[in-house]
Amino acid sequence: MERAFVILVFLAFAPAGPAQDKSKGKPVRDVVAEAIVRKAIAAHGGRDALAKHATVRFAIKGTIIVGKTENPFTGVVTTSAPDKYRLEMEAILDKQKYTVTEVVNGTHVKSVRQLGGLPYAELSDAERDDLIASAAVQEVNQLYPLLEPKRFTLKSAPDEDVNGKPAAGVMAVFVESKKEVKLLFDRETGLLVMTSRKGLGPGENGPVEVVQDAVMSGFKVFDGIKVATSVRVRNDGKPFMRFEVTGYSHVDKPDPKLFETDG
């Protein structure tokens, strides 16, 4: 159970290597993948509108599935590009109140969790590393940074059907960390409708590696950009979490204290 809500930032990454031009040692540009991303940027509102959302706050409400039990939760997530993240969440687990405050600022992490008013298990080293990696994904969600070759290498990936419609595949690889996430964009609308990656999920004896897919739908316009308001998450193909975005806004001047980690 201790891993359950770390994954609300649900795009972590698995190691991968970008294609290389052996003659020059530089990543090879994939113009097809770049074209798909450019279409997505336009579909979600355009670069200028997306760039306004360097810092965003959104409220969520949903359930997380443990065994056959659906556990309700609510939360507020604040992200600030490129590597700041804050989660404040409240849930009911085994008829007890479970609260979480998690903050990531670069390589620094703070996690305060309580179950029934008592301190709950601290993050393992693997969970801390996974949470740090996950916080970086806000760049992917902004879309336009994907076209910066010093940050990402893009390569075409197999298409898939998502929500009953064909979706174009793009693999995005962080140049520095060599970690990747598969992105799937609706062929007709250009919207980002699914992500797939390897990360940590809850297991019987602690966190285990899983393939985690997040399927997005219910797009609405907030502050000039299109945002998915319904998200379904699967771990190794099994339902794990679903939530709705109940509020979304960009933050012009975020309070630095939001991302303090005490070191």
C-alpha cells in the first residue's frame, strides 16, 4: 500500500538510448516524430499558450484500486517546470484517513505520510529516485520542449488504437538521463491520449517494476490550452487508478515555499 499514491505523477521513465549518427556522434533527427509533436502542440493550444503554463495547479478526484477494493481520494497537484512538484492528497484506506504531502525540487524530496493520524512508512531509495524522475515529466506534458534537441531525442514508435481510434506513436528520450516514455497522439485530432512507460507500482512485498499506461480523454479548454480531464491508469494491463481533473489553472507567480524540501 505504501507506494499507492506516489504515482499520481504517473510518467516515470525506463532506460533507453537515442539513435546516433555514427559519423558525427549526434542524435539522428526523426522528422516524422517531430511532425507528430508539432501537430500536437497546435492541437493543445499552440506553443505560446502552452509556455504560459510553466507552473500549473490542478485538483483531482478519483479512486485507486487495491485488490478488489476501490479507495477514494482527492488531491491538489502543483508542478513547475522543469523539476518541481508538490502533491497534497487525502484518501480513505481500510476505513482510515490517509494523508500525503510530497515535494520534489530537483534531486531533493520531502514526503510526509500519515495513516489514522500516525506517521506512515518512509519512502524507499527506489521510490525517491522514481519520484524524482517522475517530476521531470512536466516537460513532456508541455509538449513544446520535446522539440529541443539538447533536452530530448524523438523517434517514431508503433501506432496503437486508443479509445477506439488510431493513435500515432512517438518515443521521447531525455538526452541527459537516457530515459524514455512512449507518447500516443490521436491521428485525427493530434491530442495526447496515452503514455506508456516502465516505473514502480505497488506489490505484495513492496514496490515492483511495472509497465504503466495512462489513457486520457475528456479534453476541455483551460486558460487557452486543452487538458485531459479523465485519466485511467493501468499497471501491467490491470486497472490501477482513475481520476478526474476538477480544476486547472496556471500560476503566474508561484510561492517558492511550495517547493521547499528542507534540504
